[in-house]
Amino acid sequence: MSSRIIRGLGIAVLLATTSLSAQAADLGTAVKKPGLPAFTEFNPWMVRLRGIAVLPGGSDKVYAGGALLAGAKVDVSNSVVPELDITYFFTKNIAAELILGTTPHTAKGKGAIAGLGTLGKAWLLPPTLTLQYHFTDFGAFKPYIGVGVNYTLFYGEEHGTLNRFRIQHTAGLAAQVGFDYMINKNWGFNVDVKKLYLRPTARGQLGAVPVKTKVNLDPWIIGTGVTYKF
């Protein structure tokens, strides 16, 4: 194929493309209706960064070698950490929130086994998903309630007095109440209180004797932080 033919084809393609672009521009101009208000799309996403206090309970029953140790208890320490949550609004009132954070805790002997001191340590990773109802009739003040599910993973266990210290992963329910106060359409601050219902089993060995307890963690999670609405 000669160079003259190739140049001719290139010019034809260029002219066709230019013509189509001009027609598309004319069509866009034709259907545009000046004077109509701009459409504002509802954006369903919200994120929050909170500081939270995690306040767990403890255990009232401890078994050693299968026998109940009268008066023996386990106490679990509190923790303060940052937390991130992501919220998706299905409507302006109904939303789902995923809560992400991880907290370190120490288990100590209490009551009849207080002399054992620190039994062990572990990190909790408790992703929680709640379904929320947001009230929208109070202006900048936007309260909400929620219920959901939680699955807590325990990792990074360190033994103390108990060797082979382990805590079983466990699932539970969650309840939630809180509010956002919006400073403008994007930014606000948040106060949030959750109750998780968690009853994991902790195990270890005191010498050659197996030790077991069902820990009634049931932590309160109290947080406050910054809200950003997209």
C-alpha cells in the first residue's frame, strides 16, 4: 500500500472523528436545559475516628483440674485505644456501621487466687457490625440507636502465672446508642456507647494442673471523636 493511500486514509479518519465530536457536542447543547437547579446526589458514606475506653467484666468461677475453686475469680483490665468505624446509609434513617479496633488486656487472679497475680495477657480484635436507626428531626443533633453482632478474635496471648494461656474466639450480640452533632454538612463530633455480650473461655496450666474459666467480659465501650460525612 503506497504512502499516498495511507495518508489519505488517515485524513479521512481524522475528519470523521472531528465530525462525530462536533455532533456529540451539539447534541449535548441541545438537551441541556439552562435554569434548572443542580441535582445533589445523596452520598451514603460516613466515617468516624474515636478514642474509646473498653471496660470489660471478669469471671466468677475458676476450675482447676475440673474442680471448682471456691472464691476464685478473674479480673480483666480496662483499655483505652483509637477506633475507626465506617457507616453506610441505605436511606437517610437506616444505616449499617462496621466498627474496627483492637485492645490489649491483662487477666489477673482475684479473690482466693489473688496471690497468683497476672494469669496472662491478650489482644482483642472485636469487629462489630450494627444496624442503626438515625433520627433526623433535630437539626444538627442526630441521635441513633443500633443492634448487631460481634465476633471477637483473641491473639498475641502471653502467659503469666498460667502456662499455655489461651482464650477462645467467640461471637456475641451488640447494642448501641449515640449521637452526631454536625458542625456543617461534612464535619461533626460523635459520642457513642456500646455494650458487647461476650463470654469466652480462657484456659491455661498451673504447673501440671489444667485451669479453665468462662470469662464474662460483656464490655462497655464508651467513645467520642470526629465525624466526617461524605
